[in-house]
Amino acid sequence: MKLHFHNTLGRKLQEFESLEPGRVGMYCCGPTVYHYAHIGNLRTYVNEDFLRRALEYAGYAVNHVVNITDVGHLTSDADDGDDKMEKGAAREGRTVWEIAAHYTEAFLRDWQRLNLLQPTHWPKATDYIPQQISLVQELESRGYAYRTSDALYFDTEKFAAYGDFAGIKMDKLLAGVRVDLGDKKNPTDFALWKISPKDKRRAMEWESPWGVGFPGWHVECSAMSTALIGKTLDIHCGGTDHIRVHHTNEIAQSECAHDGVPFARFWLHNEFLKTEDSDKMSKSSGEFLTLQVLVDRGFHALDYRYFCATAHYRKFLTFSWPNLESARDAHRAFRRRTAPLVAAFQASQVPSATLPGDAKIWQDRFEEALGQDLNIPKALGVAQTLARETALTEALRGRLLLDWDRVLGLSLEVSLPEPEAEAVDDDEAARIDALVAARTVARESKNWPEADRIRKELADLKVVVTDTPTGPTWKKA
RNA sequence: GGUGCCAUACCCAAGUGGCUAGGGAGCGGUCUGCAAAACCGUCAACCCCGGUUCGAAUCCGGGUGGCACCUCCA
């Protein structure tokens, strides 16, 4: 099975090949844990999970690294700006370490609820300070760094290919008036190590050859990816917003420190989730939606996962409640349709070695979609169509769907828990049970008007009765 | 100002030169007393104007509208 990805490096579709046969080193930029992740952040991790799963589906062993940024960097590359972690701590009256622990935990909980596979490594930036310092030392010894009063900066002029990745035309950028140079030599120069002012203590700071301070915000990704994967990554992922500054700087740092060894071979960038009024979701603009808010509104986390699967990762996806509801309905119907098929396969005990020819065609269609720049919406369409394709036996369809679910990650083999029903006290439950029993009596004597009258009465109590082969069930609406 | 992206039916959304994408909603039906679910059927689109071509949603030019990045961001 062949995989093709749109590589930001070169901006074109390219057949994927790993450096080492059968093995993939994949680094994905993770969260800064100063606040909850919003559903826009999470879209990226869901898409990266589809990628991870598609690679494993294709037979690769994936060394998957997602960093946890628990050290504050400044809110800008210039000298001013606040530290996000310290800001979070001030906001909540806690220490930065408490903030990091709390939001890391919340993040991992979302990760699990979305059924995202655990990365091979979850490195924390603060656990890799020595590696970051030595990376900066490499750069300094090779002449790529210079000192100012407050920091050690990377001199982007020394890296000829600096603007290539993002398509920045350096001469035009220089004409820009929005960049305050401060002590920097070039507007694109960025801090490798920030030195704490003599008279001020920071919550997080470390000794270094340049004085007590903290690493620049691009350094951690370079240092940790090298430590855990190697100098050259097969795949590096992130949001489109990172192309311009973060990833451009990661490339500069890494390749200069490693004497030109290419930093990453494939760059995949996720497009944003937008809200209806065309804003991207952003924490800095105030209100934002978390996964918990969706859950509180009665959605299952996997409804959101399905929602993400309906759009290609390089396209904007517009969030609105009706759009999410539509995806939820599609998701629930899909599960109801596939559950009997999966059950039929599990009961059939068919040896799963070879696939009959007519099933092979479906398999090929699904894999082809994955291979076309990870076209999950198309793959999902194939799955939806197969679920209704009666030319294949139920067991065979169940077998294919279960196999494909290794990529879709919807946990089709288990049923989704019912949404939290409104709490009902014992007295009320007893009254409802009595009414339902009375209705059953009426139905048994075919007294339909009476049965319907009771259904109506229950409806007034916000109770919905559903008749099943094993008798009626009810739930509070 | 610089760079780039997008426009597909009621809604979401695939599609990159000929081959029914898919889903949700709606409508009609089958089946269950009714309801729910399921199943079947149905509906409809390629922003505008030119061009290339036997053939264009798809390629090219122009226009209009929307958006993103260039400051922390997924």
C-alpha cells in the first residue's frame, strides 16, 4: 500500500518513503500547558492520530513523539511580552508547576477521550533543559549565535536557506515596519536562550553558560526530536500557523547545529477549525470551546472525532452546533448500522487470512483514499457505502469495517455509552415504571387508545418509551 | 503592503479532464398496532465572464466574494 502526502517542503504531493524501511520517526508539536486545549487545537491532534494510524495500517512501526511544553516562553520573539505559564499562574493564583500539572492532566484526558493513540514518547520541555543547552552551544560554537544584553540570538543571516521553507522573501520582509528590532540584528532573528534580569527571579529558570535564564521557545522541539528520534525526522507535523515562524526556526537551528543534515523529510500541516463568524479559535481572543463543553452539551468525544473525519486535514472546517449535530447523527447512525455487521463477523470465526476478491475491491478503495494525502473523509465515505452494500455478507462487511477502524479509531467494536440521562429519583422512577407497566398491559390486550394515552402521559413527564423485542425501555429526555 | 488559500445542492463535504462520492436534513415508501431504529427510493450543485479541448466542477486568463499567515497560536 502506497502513501502519498502533501509535503509543505516543496508544496506538492509526494510518495512517502521512510528513511529506514518499515520504521517512521514522527514528531508532532504538542501543547503549551498554560490553559485548556480548545477543540481547534484538538482537531490537529485528531488529524495527526489519523496519520499515525494510517502509517501503522500501512505496516510501519511509528516512533511518535509529542512534546508537552511546560516552560513559559515569551508571547513574542522580541524582548517584551509575558510568559504564558506565569500568566496562567497569576490568573489562577497557583505556581507555574501546578499550572503545568493541572493542564497536562486535562490534556491527556481529552487525548484519551478522543481515542488518540498514545505517542511513543511524551517529552516535557523542562526534562530536556541540558539537551537544549547543548544544542544552543553547538550553534554558538559554529558561529550562528550572538549575544545581546538580554539574550543569545540566532543570526538568521548566517543561514542562507532561512526563508526557503516558508517562502519568505527576505528583502521584502525587511521593508516591514511592524517588527521592532530591539537589540536584534535582523527582524527574523530569534532567541535561543533568554537571560533573566539580575534583579528579578523567574518561576522557571536554569543555570546556563550564558547566565541564569530559560530556553527560547523553538529550541525544545529541535532538542527533543533529535534526542528521541534522531537528526532527521521522517515526518514533522503541526498547524499551518507554525510554518512561518516556529518550523522555519526549528529548521534553521537544527540544520545549522547538525552541519546541514536535513531536519525533516516530510512536513504535514493541519488547517484550522473556524467558527461560523470566520474566526479561527484562539485562546488569546477570550472565549473558547473545550471538549468538556461539548460533552456537557450531550455530545460524545467520538462525535467530535467523527466530525473531524468529515473534512480533509488541509481544509478549513467550520464549527457550528448544527454542523456538529449533523456529524453526531451521521456517527450514531453509522454505529447502529455497523454494530450488527461487526457482531456477525465476530460470531462467524472466519479465518481472516485471505480476502475474497469482491472484498478486495473495497479494501483497495479504502486504502487508495488513505494514500491520497490521507483523505479520511473519502475513506469514511467508502466505509459508509460499504455498510449498506448488501452484495457482501454481513460478516465480511463487519470484518472490513473493523479492519478500517484501526485507522478511523471510532471503537466500532464497542457500543457508545448512552448520554448521561437526567437524574431520576426512586419515587419518580417507580411512578414511571408503573405507567410503563400499565401501558404494557394495555398493549397486550390490544387496547391501542389506552396505550397511546399512556405514552402521551409519559411524554408529558419527558419520558420516551421505546419498544424492543425484549420489552419496553424508557429514558428521560 | 507582502505571501498563500478557498468558492460544489437546504447544510456539511469528497472530487484535480470523460467513470452515481458520502453523510445530515427534507420528501415518498417498506416494516414494526403507534412511536423509535433499520431498510429502500427520491431530490438537487459545481460563484461570474472569457479561453483551451471532441469533452471542463476539474486546466488557463480576468472578475467578484470570503479567509489565513506575516505578533503568541494547532
